Amino acid sequence: MRGLVAFVICTVLAAPATASLPGDLLSTASRRSGLPARHPVRTSTVSAVQYRSLLSHARARTYPSNLQRVDAAAYVRFGLSTSGRRVSHTRAWYDVSTRRLVLQRYPKADRRTIIHELTRALIDQNYGLHHRLVGLRARDRDRWLAADAIVGGTAALASGLRAAPVRGTPLDRFSALEGSAALGPGRALAAQLRYLGGRSALASALRTFPQTTEQLLHIDKFLERERALAVRLPARAGSAELVASETFGELDVRYLLQAFGLPGAAATAEGWGGGRLALYDGVAALVLRWDTPEDAAEWQAAVPRYVAAAFPGAAQRTCPPLDGCWSGPGELAAGVYGTTSVVASGPGSAAVAASLLTTN
């Protein structure tokens, strides 16, 4: 949602204003973050309509339409209905692509929001974000989420912003949780690093971002730079062909469970070692690798509760070699083999799950 090339700004902004900020805001952001302001932050103030248009174009560039379609298909298969999705709009936004702060003219952004975005601008000035964030979402979902969260978490320490309660449909909650990763886990890691090693420790995370959301969530994993375990996806699973795939990290596993109000989501997701979300024709498959067989078994024990919440009335049946299959409102299959787990949803999910389970 951040990236937007310069020609779109030039086209949409009828009359950019470049000196509309109160003079103390940038100095406040600099003082609170400890980051020097190396030059003024260019600023444009636009109407609410123009602001929404800019955000829409930016989201399309950061989150390409082909990925949106893949996610939408997978979300439906996993019970995250696409109806009623709420999109929240901020009123201030630092565009990494053009290195410009965009402000909505009315209603105006509050002071804390502007300081938050100015801190992101200062991080960009001191550590460079353009080539490290732009396009990352399309290459690695989990890595992008971790990187964006530590940048936003650092800004949250300076601004005082915190995550708001989530509400709405399961998809609303999942999207809101993922959208507020910076104000939750990102802020928490930034605060831990600053407490343990001062601003120099936090600077290390801005120079070298967390590579996974597991590193974002667990400071020991970040300090050890523990890598994700590889997840292999064959070109075909059963009779279905691989259409698309993307990484699916510990934070997304946690958020999937939290979206349906399941207790113990964080504890269940802990032990994640690697993960990918894949589409095999009409089947969505979540393939996860865990640190230990016990971690995999804990996840598998949570799967029936997830299915009951996401697909009320689905009937479970045995389907060796898998641990369980469900039919009714949805057709799902799930199983664990060693430290690998698979949950597949859609027509023919049992064949896809059984094939993927022994691949890793």
C-alpha cells in the first residue's frame, strides 16, 4: 500500500503543497526516534478523493492484482469469505517510492499519525527503504510483512500509535490483524531491541530487517537469524496442477486462527518452521513445516476447532492416510507426517493433501 511511482503523483496531484507542516513535527519525530533529519520531507496535501485514489494505486502496485486473485481464491477456500471486507484509510502516508509525505486536506490527520509517517521518512533517509521494500510483497509475503512491521514498529515507538481492536467478519479481522502488524508485533520487537541494546540495537534491525515473521515475533530467532525451512511444492498434487504459491509465515498462521476467535492461537503457531500457501487448480493448500513433531501435532489438534469455526456443520470422517476429512459446507482434508502438516480445502482436497504430505 506504500509504493507509488512518481508519474502517478504528478498526474493525480493538481497542486502539490510542499511546506504545509508545522515546523516542530519533523524535529519531534527526529528527537523521539533518534534519527537525524538529513533533509526536509517533501509534502503534498490533497483532497480526500485524491488521497483515496493515491492509496488505491499504491496498493495495486505493492499488492499486484494477480496476487490479490490468488489470495481471494485461497481465503474463500479457508472460510475467510470475501464479503464485507473493510478497508481503513489513514489520513497521512509516507510514499517510499516518491519519498513524499501525502496528507489528506480534510479531515486532517492527527499529530501522532503525522509523526508516525515522518518517522518512516526518517528511517528512509537514514537506512534507505525504496529498493528494500518496493516489490518485496510480490516476491515474499512473509518477508515483506516482517520488514514492513519493523519499520512501522519503530515509527510507532516515536508516535505512540497502537493497534486498534479488530472486529467484523473473519476476513475483516484477518486483514486488520495483518494490516496492524507494525503496531503490534513490530512495535513489540522494536521496544525489546531498544530496551536490551538501546538505539544501536534497534538500528541493527533497520539495517538488516527480520527475514521472517518468526524472527519478528521471537527476538531470539531474530538475533540468531534463524532461517525458514524450505517447503517443496510439486508441479502436480494428485491430478491437480500447481497454479500459484506464496510464503505463509508464523504471523499469518496465528492470524488465521485469531480470525475465527480460537484461543491459544499464538501458542499453536509457535514452533512454525516454514510455510507456503498454494493453489492446485480449485484446491487451496496450506503446507507447514514445524520445528518438532510435537509442534506439528499441536497444530493438528487445533485443526478440527478451526474447521468447526470456519465451516459450521461440516461432518468429519476418517480418510487414511490423512488424520481427518470433512464434508458439508466445505470439503477439507488435513494430516501430519513427521514435522510436516497439510490442510487442503476444495473438491479433491484429500488427494491433494495426501500427495503433499509426503513431499516434504
